[in-house]
Amino acid sequence: MRAVEGLSVLVTGGGSGIGEGVARNLCRSGARVTISGRRRDKIEAVAKALGPNCRAVVGDVARTEDRKHMIEEAVAHGGGLNALVNNAGNMYRAPITEAREDEILALFQTNVVAAMMLTGLAVPHLEKRGGAVIFLGSVHTLRAYPGRGTGAVTEGANGTGRATPVPGTPNAARPQIRSRR
């Protein structure tokens, strides 16, 4: 396992919930963390609370230009990129009998396609440092909740909770990150 201190990590959806918790723990362990999210007030408040090891980038992972900007800012803030934590996502709450195709497609665009496109942008930087990609999600992939099945399917589609090795890196078989503190 690798120590976290000094690593550069991009955490999407870092303005609240799981993403905020990941960013907080990484910063506490000495990582250079860049958080992204759509809500400026949330992202900037978290970055301010976490201090100089955290940089806020306002943007939507579903937008191509925003994804490029997230990677650029993370590389600038951390001097490169060691890890990408794909945490941003939306939830569609409706019984499957009432689901609308356009809303399901939009959910897949944000939760699966956008995360994969961001990962593609990150790989050239991750390869330089033997980095990893982590896809996070919620408990919905493990337990059925009424009206939330569609969101659970998107989390399962992106391999939620697994670290994805970056081809050609020393961590290709089993990427791991740990804290020294």
C-alpha cells in the first residue's frame, strides 16, 4: 500500500456526503485534494474548511469542458494526478413502472458515461504516477429501496466501490492507498 501524504487526488461530488468525507480524510492525511461539484457554495465552503491542501473546482461531470477543467485544476494543484475518485452522481426516485426514458438516459449520462469520460481524461496523468481510479456509490447497490432501483443500476454499471487499475502502471494488479496517520 502507498502512503497518502503528498498524493494528488481529484474527488468529484466533493461538496457533501461521501465525497466531502473522502476529501476531509485525504486532506487530514496530507494529500493535495481537488474537489469538484455543481454547487459553488458547497464546494467552496468545504475547500475553505479543509484548508490549503484542498482546491475547489465548480463544474458538472456531465459537461465535457467542465471535465477538462477539473483535470487541469487537479494537475496544477497537486503537481500531477495520483488518483481519481468518481463520486459525483444523481439519483432518480420513481417506481420503475413510472420511469421515463429521458430521465433514465440522463441518469446514465451523469453516473456512468461522464465518469468514464473523466477517467479517460485522467489516465494519461495517472499513468505517470502509477495512479488509480476509484468509483464510489451508495448503499443502493447492496440493498433494495423502493423507488431507487434505477439509480442502483447505474452505480452497479460503473463498478461502484472498486478501484480500477490504470494499464501499464505498477499498481495495475491491485491499486491501494492508505494513510500514514
